[in-house]
Amino acid sequence: MDCHEELERLALNAEEEPPSLDHEPSAEEIARWVHLFHYSPSTATSLIQQQRNGPTRTKVSNAHWTAVHARWEATGYDHLAYEHELALSSTAPPKPSHPPAPPPSAPDADPTFLVHLSGPLSTPSQIQSAANLPTPPTILHGASEDASATFCTIDTPTRQALESWLAHAHPAFRPTFIRYSAAAKDLSPTSVHPTLGIDATLPQHRLGDCAPEPLPRQDQYPVWYFFYGTLCDAGVLAAQLGVREDTRLVLHDATVRGGVLKIWGGKYKALVDGPEVGGGVVEGKAYAVRSGEEEEALRVYETGAYEVVRCGIGLRGGGGVGEGVYVPV
């Protein structure tokens, strides 16, 4: 960005949005930034104030946010946190004054990113060519009545390849990369792994040579999901799936065995493996996910801190959905 562009951004930010009168971020805002960016509370407080009031901050228009808010709110972001995420993707990360808070679980070994389609990276084919990929990357759309935004999903090596190519071919262009966090899903076709409460490596759980493929399969739809937290609310579920408010989603009272509920971060529920013998019963809701698109929305809502595993669901009143169903934990 040259001096003229920087001065224009300073003027735009100062003109369009005066500094906030709120001197201290709320506890909810601080908790959000600690969770999303792994800052300490004091660092999160300082950076929230900078993002609100700093004239050089990265600014996202309301039209842009409207186009992408559904996907990013599902992962815990609000407008301000989204602006900060964009700033981190295009500049060196700010150095906190204290060690960052540890994440609730180990970070992804190979994180996925979204790259905004613009400039010399305006199409999947251009990204394929620039990064020397065998096939074009997957495209994702966000749209509202007023605006739209389009992204492609890429991995870390592809991001590095794009940055290297741009540094030589288009050094003035600044791409937008955003980390994409979704619950992991890797259902084995040759073993029961992963299954709630079961160690698939133990002899009694290994499948014989002639055993059928465990259900559900990786890409099997419709498929039952078990919920035990906020998604037990039909209104919350409808919002995450992007369906109309007057659409009636059918949630069934249900239970699973083999797991126990734990609390991490002082507020977040997590269903983890319980003892194979004498394990407790967890109550919640069951919902039949109809498509890969619905499933992706749920995985994004849960974030990469969770995992999709197989489990067995029983419907209250004696009905049984049976084996081959799974749950984000």
C-alpha cells in the first residue's frame, strides 16, 4: 500500500466511523477474542480498543460483512473480530505483551484457509495456475440482498505457493487469506474408528476380512447427528443451516452411550469418550442432516476444536436410530 492509499484509508476511517465511546470492551467481547485468537485477556482488551478506534485499522464495509456474516458468525466471529482476522491475514500478527492463552485443543496440523477471489486471483483457474495445482480449488459463495463475496478453500502449501507467485508477478497486490476452522471428519471405511467410547485398535473392536463397511460412510446422506448443546434449540439450528425462520426442523429427544460431558474454557461443553464398561448416558437431540451442505454448516459452527465421530443414538420412548450415526465432539 503506497502513501496515497494509506492517507485515503485514514481519511475514510476517520470520516465514516467516529471513535467508540465505550472505553472498555465487554466481558463477552474479550472472551471471544481470547477464544478466537488465543490472546491473553489483557492483550485482547487492548487490541479490541485498537481495532475499534485506530484510524489505520482494517475496515470492512457493512455490505461486505452482510455478504459473509452467516458463515463467520457460525464460527464465533462478529464484525470487529472479522476485521481483525483480515488484518492478521495481510500483516504480521501483533505481538502480545503476555504469552497467549493456550488453545482448548491442539491446532490443526494442516489448517485450511479461504482466499478472497479478487485481482490476479479472481477465479479458481487463476489460483490453480498460480499455485500449480492439479485441479481448481473448491469455491464458496456468500451473498445478501446488497452484496456478495466469493472465496476458494486452500491448504497451507497452496497459500505459500500463491504468496511466492504474487511476490514476483504482482508485488503490489495484497490477497486476503482467512483461516477456515471446521470440525474434523475422517470416518474410516475399514474400521469403526472414530467411534464414541470405543478404541478401534483393541482386538474385540477390529473388523474381520468379510465385515461390511462401517456406517455411516464418510459421504453418506441423510445421516443422523446428535446434539447436546446450543444446537438443541431449533431456532439456533435453523440459523446455522440458513433455512427460513418459519421452516420447522424436526428434532427428536435422544440419548447416546459411551461418552461423558466435560467443560473446557470455563463455558464450552464437550462430549468426550467415557469408559467402555459402565459408561454414562448423555441426553440431547437427534436431527437427520440432509446434505453435505448442511453438514458443512454444522462443522463450521462447531469449529476445529471438535471432531465428528460415529456413535449410537437411541430415541426417547424406546425408538432406536441404531449404530452408524455420529456426533460432533
